[in-house]
Amino acid sequence: MPNPFPGMNPYLESPDFWPEVHNRLIVAIADALVPQVVPKYRVAIEKRIYELKGEQSLLVGIPADVSILCNPVSRNPSTSNVAVATRTTEPVKIRLAMSEEVREGYLEVIDMATKEVVTVIEVISPANKRPGKGREMYEEKRDKIFGSRTNFVEIDLLRGWEPLPVLDNDIAAHYRILVSRSNQRPGADLYVFNLQDAIPCFPLPLREGDVEPIVDLQALLNTVYDRAAYDITLDYTAQLMPPLSEADAVWADSGVAGNQPPAV
């Protein structure tokens, strides 16, 4: 069964699948771009590694409404010469604040002659978007790129959390793609689309004057879906996180049902 959604498949946003989808999509974008940009440019898959701890990895502690009580030990005077073991208090299950190593792939388009990074392509992950250290680190990198001569493409296929900041950040949409050309800043192109929409194609900015290859992200996502056999892996009866609105849920259910293979 092909991807039953015309655009982004919200079931791919699940924490169980998104890291794999993210990695596969990064590779698919790179493979699609290479034939269009060689020999002047190369497309490198880079990796960012950092650690998250505490609230960004595991919640720690004992619920506030849990009381720990020790049962008093009763002694029978007639058997006071017999040792009586103290009853052990039942333990409360907790989770420890352990560091979590996060590895994220992204793409760099590099000028073969000068070895300069011409364009950075990011596919947003939860660590980039949810409040906390990961987002702070990502926004710092983003700001450095905005202050440089490097072009920037940011693909956000996650409905959860607040969108990454732009001046016109009141635009309501499930998903967005930002294309920022260094020679047009602070201006940029923002592609916004919803669950019901196909993912728009977008041009990849290179050096000024070079032909910009077109990225058909919808076709790439559908190819990833097919090659990973997500049609037999995803549970289309599971609760989506974040949940859809009532209207979107009805629309999504009808679309999935209409594309399900016939029952055996």
C-alpha cells in the first residue's frame, strides 16, 4: 500500500519511527541532489552529536501524592526473646537522570573548488524543536548561519511544539519549509502546508547565478515510505501524538480506510 496521505504522513511523526524516517529522508535528499549539482558541488551528510540530561531525557522523582509509611513493629511480650525482623517498606519506582546522546544528521552542499559550505539543509527533529537545551543549541547554530554567507533550508515535518522563530511566526500551519538565500536576508521564502496538502517542491539555493535544483520532497518521502515497508509497519489504529483536531482526525481516518488493502 502506498502512503495513504497526499502529503506528510502523521503516523511517521511517532517517536518510534521518526528517528529512522529522519535518517532515511536525509539520505534520500542527498542522493536526489548529487546528480543535479556535480561536478561543481558535493553533498555531504554531516552529524551533530550532543547530550541531553534531566527533563530533556527522563523525568525524575517520586509523585507528589505518594506517601512512604513504615508499619510499626509489634512485639508480643511473651515472645520478647525472639528476634523479629522489621518489615521492608515497598520501594517506589523512579527514573534516574541519565545523559542521553543525541545524534542528528544534516546536509551540507560544498563548493568543490573552494571547499566552502554553500548551503545547509536541516530536517527538524524533536530535539531541535521541543523547549530545552537541544532547541537552544539548534537556534544558536541557526542564528550563526543567518549571519553568514551560507544558504539555509529548514524542513519541519513535525506538528508538535512551537515552530522555529521567524518574524511572521503567527502563520498557522501543520508543516513548513524555510528557504533562506544568504543574498536576500532578512527576506526568505516560507512554504507552509497542512495535513491535507501535498508537500510543495522547493528550489535549493546555491551560488548566485547557478541553476537551483528542485527538491521534490513529496516524491522522496513516498519512496522512503515504500522502501521501508511502512505500510505493514505502522499501526494506523494507534493514537497520534500530538493528536489531530476532530475534523482532521475524521479526514485522516477516511483517507487511511480508503487506502487499506482488502481484508483477507
